[in-house]
Amino acid sequence: MVALVGRPNVGKSTLVNALVGEKVSIVTPKPQTTRHRIIGVLTRDDVQIALVDTPGLHTSQKTALNRVMNETAVASLAGIDLVLFVVEAGQWRADDAAALARLEKLNTPVGLVVNKTDRVADKTELLPFIEDVAARRAFDFVVPLSAQKADNLDALIQECVAYMPEGPYLFPEDEYTDRNMRFLAAEAVREKLMMHLQQELPYSVAIEIERFDTSGEQIEIHACIWVARDNHKSIVIGRGGAMLKKIGRAARLDLVDRLGQRVDLRLWVKVRDNWIDSEASVRDLGH
């Protein structure tokens, strides 16, 4: 069990997807895209590595959703064999320091992963940055890489292998995630919402799968998009339903590609007043 920890938007989900070779977690340019604890399973020869993708640790806890996401990330460290502390090359922020502070009392081995090395234009700046971050804790190893470019991933896998305990596989060899298709369908819809909606609105939507029927020639999926305010509903739907159609089409094509079957995806938008500020509502909607 290997947990990936770090502030939002350092590329943890992209790294999990790159290591597993499948789309385990949704990825967008927006921070705090990952809300759930998701496991990606890498099985190679006699080694299986369960990569635990976690929400980005952040200092802002303005809403109940923020607090629950932070709790999820911290709770994900229980029963872990190795932690990968992920940072963005050339970028050290207050949230990085806060995330690292969460690991202070952890007795588990911690490796430093410096991601997005391809984005550093002047490579002479890379080594001093790595040395600076590496000096902030006694890391068990350091691996610079680019998850986006799939550069130096094998070096990280070899480091992880050294810390894996002997024992039976935790997952069947043909599984690449612990999540079911209903969850992946909901995440596909949320990903498209985050890609197409602007500013803060994507952070106040939640997806609930109300129907997932695989008995016919095509998979029938009914999904409810929950928003926190009345005016958000009209934005998600768009003029003449244009935005909802665009989101639905993009999500359906993604699901067809992932599931390998025709998909009938139907979306509805409903209001649940300020659900992100209610811990009961946050948990009720699957977080």
C-alpha cells in the first residue's frame, strides 16, 4: 500500500494513472479535483503495488467539503507501507509545507517525488530545488520525474518495490482500481463539469448515480448533478440546455471509451441548498 500525499495540483492523480496505465482518477487543470480516496493497482510480475490517490492537503478549510477532504487524505495514511510526498518541480508553497508537516510523526518510510520536471525551462535550477526540498526531511529516497511525459517512472517503481512486504496480492491481477463502474461514471461526469464550468462553480457540484443498468445492449446511466444554489442550476443547464448537453456528450464519449460499450447517459440538475457547508450533506453525497 503506497499513499500519494501533497498539496492540490501537484499531479498525484496523473502519476497514479501513469503508473497503472489506466485512467483511475479524473484529472483537470483545477486544484482539488480529487475528492475521494481511490486506489490504483499496479501488478507487474511478482509485485503488486496499491497506489492510494488522496485529496490534496490544503490549509483552507472554509467549507465542510474542504474539511472532509483533508480528513480523508490524513485517514488514508493508516495501514500504509510507503508514502510518496509529491511536489511540483520549482514550486514550493505554504500548502507544501503544511502537507509535509502532516507527515512529521509518521513512522512509515517517505519518499520524495519531484513531479513536472518537464516544465522547468532552466534545468540548472532543478538540482538546487531538489536539494532544498530534500533537506526539509530525512526522505528515504528522492525521484525526479514527469508523470505527464511518463519520464523516469520505472525508477520510482523500483524504489517502491523495495518497500513492499511479502504476502498475497491484495487485488485480483486483472483489476486496476478498487472502485466500481458506478463510481467511475459519476467521476466522469464531474470531470467534464470541472472542465467546462468556470471559477468556483465546479467545486460546489456533486454527482449521484441514480440508475446504472447493464442488462440491455447498452449501459443505461441516470445521473443527478447536485448544485448548492438556484442560480448554479441555470448555469449548469445553460441556454436552451446547451451546457448540459455539452457536458453529457463529453462524459458519454469518455464512458464509451472506458467501458467498451454503448452508453445511454441521462443527466438531471437539482438544488441542495449549500450542501458543501453541511458535513451531513457532504457525507450523504458520497464523500
